[in-house]
Amino acid sequence: GHRAEDKDPALKALLISYINQGLTQSAMTENLKEAGIVNGKGKAYNKQQVQRFVSRIKLEIKGAS
């Protein structure tokens, strides 16, 4: 698909590790910013984007189990 977390396996792996650590979405957004991880437009991810990624990843995890 055209989703950032599908195009970028490293981003997805990082988000999964954040989910497993129980981080809030705000903390995840901050961590991505601090790590210098940016979206396709070269900008930092915002909380809404992170929220969408996390929702989709959690659905995938649920679907896989």
C-alpha cells in the first residue's frame, strides 16, 4: 500500500516496539522527532499520523493472533 508504515519497515518495527513498551502516542511522536525520523515530505510526523499508524498496526497484530 501507500502507507508510510508499510513502505518503511524500520518505522513500523520502531512503532511496534513503542507499543510494546506502552508509550503514549505523544511520547511516540516525540521519540520519532528526536530520532530525526521524517515523513515523505521531510517533515516530522505529527500526533494524528502516529495515531493512525498505531491503530493500523494494532489491528494487524490483533488480526495475526
